Amino acid sequence: MQALKLPARRGWRWLAGGFALFRKNPPLLTLLVVSYWVLVAMINLVPVIGAIAATLCIPAFSVSLMNACRELDQGRPIRPALLFSGFRENLKTLLMLGGLYLGATITILGLSAFADDGVLMQMMLGGKPPGDEALASGPFLAATQIAMILLTPLMMAYWYAPVLAAWHGFSVSKALFFSFIACLRNWRAFLAYMAAMTVFGALLPGVVLGLLASLSPDAVSFFATLFSIPLLLVLAPTLFASFYVSYRDVFVAVDEDA
């Protein structure tokens, strides 16, 4: 199995492809995504082990959402029970992926603590927001840069790993390796994909909200709420669907040609 090397313009289309999938069944796909958020939040509420358990379950939940996107892509109906379908496919490997991701993230944040005495680590793991002065400080910015640099290869290794483990039966190491290579071969497409997410997820909504605020400055908070909630309920399912579209473009075309 190998990953196709795609041109940059294909990455720009992944978000549009995700929106096309979302349009096939907006209510149910949105319900699945919101239910996923709620379940993970509820698991996180369990003292001590909640955050660990939630992280371990994320790869399985991500496969569940990819299962729903695959059903939509193949013209089949989706149902709420698909939210737990990822727990039936190579679960041991998916839990191991979640554990490794948790350990790697903690290690990276620990390394960043050498720059800012653990301020970023406390914010990410303990939910302790730093003050404005700390946020603007050089050590905190340096820690953030260190974390981002080290997290990038980690994200590359995990981008396709859950799907490769669940759908192709890959081992942990093989899934991580193939995911990293696929992302590395398609770095141009991923840069275009990130640009598309920035434009449609941040820049355009910001412009629209700015225009609304200029028309009625006293209603800024109202417009922000009125605009952001529907946007989130469309953008989040679209993003999850675009993850599937990127997998389909990179890997499925290879399988079909084989």
C-alpha cells in the first residue's frame, strides 16, 4: 500500500468535498459530531482518569465519524448508532494509538516547559489560563513555538493512523509510519488545505462579523452568538468530512488502481 502524491490544488478541494458530503445529510452528521463532543466532555468530567480515558477513546470516535462519512460517500444512509462503530474495529490498536498520542503530547509539553517554566503545560493539561502578561511574554511564545514544531510530526503520524488501523488492520507502528509518509508526500496539498480552513473558518467569518458589528456596534455580542453557532454547526461536520475526503484522495485511489 502506498500514498498518492497529490498537487496542492487537491488540498484546497478537500474542504469543498467535505461540505459536499455534509450536504447529503446535514442533521445526522451534525448530530454525530455534537454527540461526540458531548460524550468526550462527559468522560473528561470523571476525576483523575477522565482526561486519560477521553484521549484513549478519541481514535475510536474518529473512526466512527469516518465510518459515517464513508456511508454518505457511498450513498448509504447513516444512523446515530454509527457513533460507536469505531469501537468494533481493531479496538486494541486504536486504544494504543490514543495512549501513545497522550504520552507524546505530555512529553512535548514537558519539553516546552524548559522555556516558560511550565506555563503552557499547565494551560493545556490543567486548564489553568495564564495571565495577560504571561501570554505576551517571550518565554511563553518560545514554549508555544517549541510545542508547535514538535507537534507537527506527531500530527502527521496520527492524521490517518486510526483509519489505517481500523479499515486496513495495520499495527500501531505501521499505521503511524504510513500516515506520516502520506502527509509528508502531500505537504503541498496539506498547506493548501490549511489555507482553505483559514479562509473559510476564520477570515471570511471575521469579515462578515466585522461588517455586522460596524452596522450596529452595540449588538456585537448578539451578532457574534447569532453568527458563530450556525457556522460551528456547519463547519465542524464539514471539517470531519474533509478528513475522510483527504483519506479517499490519498489512499482509496491507490487501492482502486491496484
